[in-house]
Amino acid sequence: MFVTRFAPSPTGRLHRGHAFSALTAWRAAREAGGRFLLRIEDIDPTRCRPEFDAGILEDLDWLGLDWEESVRRQSRHLDDYAAVVRDLQDRGLLYRCFRTRKEILDAIGDAPHGAAEAVRPGPHPAEEEARLLAEERPFAWRLSLYRAREALGGEAWDRLGFTEEGADPAGETGLIRARPETAGDVVLARKDAGTAYHLAVTHDDALQGVSHVVRGEDLFEATHVQVLIQALMGWATPAYRHHRLLTGPDGRRYAKRDGSVTLAQLRAEGVTPEALRAELGF
């Protein structure tokens, strides 16, 4: 059974780029006679807002999309992710990292072998970690690539891969070897939220039986990390279809942070959903 999903974060209103991605996944499900799911990825308590959640439903309905009635909102399932974090902790695959974002960026700038080398700092010395914990310093749980490779074994590590049915940014398709080492020791949980993107998305794809992940090529590199998490947890690896990114007249891709025109604004200007779908090639 073909199962895919559209999984936006309610950190702003949807724009043309979101519409293109949602329509691409929705059409893929319809053509395959499969299922189309809607998931709200709202684990960031500082940026996600209820009005944006409601706006997502409004915009997708206006576009003419339909989805299965049960919408998974990640903020309601933090215990699920916490259980995965505990499992990885118990297996010695995570370590506390107290380094700030600025410290990590500075290390990347100074690293002689590139960013991935810099974002593999490893655990703090025991005495330093104890001191930082006593000071109640904020920390994140990072996945140790060194320990992950040990846990899987070298042969299994070398076999990590996924099927790309679309095209990666370089135009590659077919079976692609996963390279999680390019991302370094990624954050899988934060002290405030209890989880992070990579862990939550792979958990939910496995839980919901997603067979095909249809999303923009800007998330292609994330696939390498997510394949590793799937292997560590014994979860199935979906097929992936990374589509091109929609760009505006200036050649820049649509993005919330750049103030791209929203679907709500287009609707207010009298644009019809039929006109927008035609503009986007649907």
C-alpha cells in the first residue's frame, strides 16, 4: 500500500512552495490508489502557534486536498519520542552536549576537515559534565556516530542506503548509499522539547506506515541521518521522492522567513484554487 504524508510545521502561513509540495504528495497518493496523511510537526513550542495550525487546514481545504481524518500532531505525543530517546540512551548511543550554537558554529569555522568533523565533539569529560549539570546548563542529546557505527557493525554501516525515486539535488536516482557522517553528531532531543526533528519524523513515518516520503530536495541531506536512525531502531526505510523547489521571480525559493506571499493573501486577492493549481502545474 502506497502511503505518503504532508507534514508542515505551524510556524507561519503556507505559501506557494508548500502548496506545490502538498499537491505533489497528494497527487502521488491518488495516482497510486494509496493513502494521503496530514501530520502537523509542532514540537517547537517557541515558534508553533494554534492559528497557524488552523491556517494549514484552511489552506489545504481551499486547495481542494483531502486527507485521512486523523491528523497527528507531534506535540501531543512527546511521550512516544521520549521512549525512543530512553532506548538510545540505554544503549549508550546518545551523549549530552552543552555547547551553544555559537560554539558549534565557531568550531565549524575553525575545523580543518570540514563541518562534519566539527560537529562530532563527543561527550564532555565526566567532571565537566557533572559541573555543567549542577549549574543546570541547558543541553541537547546528540547521536554519537562512533557508537552508532559500533552498534550496527561495519558491514551494516556500509550497506546503509535508500531508494530515491525522484532526484537528489545532483540529479541522482535509484539506490543511494547513505552518508550520515556528513551531518556529524546530530541533535535528537533537547532539554526543553524532549525531541528534535530527525527523531520525531522517523518515528512517525514508521508508526504511520509511510511507504513513500515525498518532499522537497532541500531535505535530501536529512535523509542520510534518518536512514541511520531507522536502522538503529529496526524501522523500515521508506522510498523517497525529492521534488524540485519552487522559486519566485527573483529565483529564490519560497520561504516563510523571507515573507513569501501566503495562500491566505492570494485568496484575499481573489486568486482561485483552480488558478493556483494550474499555475503550479496541477
